Amino acid sequence: MSTPGHDLPGHDFPVASTKDIHIGRVMALRADEVVMPGGRVAVREVLEHPGAVAIAALDADDRLMMIHQYRHPVRRRLWELPAGLLDVAGEDPAQTAGRELAEEAGLTADEWSVLLDVVPSPGFSDESVRVYLARGVTEVGRPDLGDDEEADLVTRWVPLPDAVRMALEGTIVNAVTVAAVLAAHALAAHPQSANPQPGASTAARPVGAGWQDRPTRFADRGR
């Protein structure tokens, strides 16, 4: 089955020039002058992001591990998945996921696959988040998380149907978490199609599956 729009012709949107506005510890902001289809040049501000991983960890009863964590930009605590930035040079994203699951939730997992790749804000940021599905989980205890926001987070096992309800009623608003909850619920309800179409899949992807939108621009600045 072909991807909708995959073969449509289009403008390349070449970048005529670029200028750094701010370079921080975990992000950078630049301004690109982009050539529009009619030839006009428009400025597009781009927030460069190192990329991130999140983990949908399910236990034997299909309960999802969730964390309740303070997020300063919105000034409140949000229900989210364990997650972390790709901020360790040379570390494979799957290794980052395993490390973050242990640090934030005190869990390890025997079975790993790729659930989703999500670009939360493509209108202004190159951020992409890979969500891993983790099963066969074992509790190992959380390490000392210091005195940052993580030290205040709370963990909870949430049944998948309850997590879906929380997303639909607006209790879960983190975009990556909402997408992962719905995808994990769909896989749990229909682990494989009874009448699969050619090229279609209702299963999570292998851990090493290609990641088309993984950002590299910010990481390249430090090399």
C-alpha cells in the first residue's frame, strides 16, 4: 500500500541564508530565509532540538507506567511517559530509552520495539520523539534523582483503558503521551489484523527501524 501523498511533486523550499539567534544548553534558535514557491523569500524561525525518546512500558496486565512531573513552561505537573533527551554523544536511542526507564520509573524491560515516531511541533521545531514499547518489565528501584524536577515526580501504573479516558478527557495533554497511549491501546486491542492488507502492519516496529526525522543539527553544533 502506497503512502498517501508520497509521490506528489512539490517545491524544494531552498534556504537562501541562515542566522543563529540563540544557542543554549539543550536547544538553539535560528532564522532561515526560505524561498517560497513563487520566489518570495520568507523568514522562518526554527527551534533546534536534540531529539528525545519516550517509553510506553506495559506490565503483564496491560497497565502503562506513567509519571506525574512538573513542567515549568506550563507551570503545572503533567501526566507523561518516562522520557529523556538524546543528549549523550554516541548513545544509541534504544540505550537512552533503557536508561531513562530505569532512572525515572525504576524499571527494566526484556522486550523492546518501536511504537511511534512523533514530531510534536513541526511548524517551528525540528524536534522528533521516538516512542519505544517495552514489555517484560521488572522493577529495579529508582536511583537518587538529585534535586531537579525529576526528584519530585510520582510514578503510577495506569490501566490502558483508563489512560485512554484520561487522554480524551484532557487529563493527559502531553502530545507524545496522548499519541502513545492511543497507539498502545490499539495494539493491545488488535495485536494483528485478521485480514492484513499488503504492506500494512498492526505491529510495533523493530528497535533498529529507520528514524527519518531524527534531528541532528543541534548535536552537530557540538562536534
